[in-house]
Amino acid sequence: MLGNNGKERPDGGFDGRTMTIEAFARKYRLDEDEANRLGDEFGPAAPEVDLLRAARRNGLPEE
């Protein structure tokens, strides 16, 4: 059963919790340019896993 913070993908996977771009940028200490780029790409909120993938493609280091 999924909680309010996740959504199931059509292929049966799990997208994880949705978070605002602002909260994501704070959590991962992104600069303003990267936060704006993600906001332009995804809108005001998106699944955290999608944001991580996009940020890593643009140079966010692995933890």
C-alpha cells in the first residue's frame, strides 16, 4: 500500500515522495541556478527520485 507521499508507476515501480523544488534545493544545497533549472523542467513539485536523477545529470555529486 502506498502512502500519500508516493505514487506507483505504470510499470509497477515506485516514484517516491513528491517534494517542492524549494525543499529539494534546500535539502541538497543546490545553488539558485540549478533550483531554477529544475523548476523550469518540473514545475513547482516533483517526485524526489526524478529530481535527483535530473540534478545528477547536471553535476550533483553522489552522496
